[in-house]
Amino acid sequence: MTAAGIFFAAGLRSWPGRLAGLALILAPHLFGAPLPPVSAPAVPPDLAALYAARVLSVNLIGWLVLAIALLRLLPEAGAKADADGLTEPG
């Protein structure tokens, strides 16, 4: 609906067409999204918690791999941090 509204608003040269496009763009915001049926099954809380824990751990591993790769590829960045006193001598 939004794509059609953008097409009408930007693609048509007549004011009624542009106003129709604007109406199509605003319609979902004015009327809201449809509500799901009441009988929709919910995800069990233990499954949701397991998913969240796994997503966070995989993200942590990904960021650590990225940081290690950058420190190995750009050794001057680590040396500059040591020279600025940003890391503790060890």
C-alpha cells in the first residue's frame, strides 16, 4: 500500500493523484495494523529465553572475532592505544 502511495504521490502529475497517494501512505497509520487472532499460539517463555541467550552469545563471539581480526590486521592501532596510555601495562 505504501509503495502504491509513493508511486501515486511521486509519479503522477495531477493533484488528485498526488492526494490519493498521500491518502494511501497515511492509511495504515490512521487505521492501524490488524490485530492477530486471540487463539494465536504464543512462543513458550523458555524457548524465547534460549533463543535470546543464543543470539547474544553468537553476537558476542562475532564482535570478539572482528576485534581480534582488526587488531591483527591493524597492529598500529593497538600500538597507538598503548602509547596514549589507554591500556594498562601488563
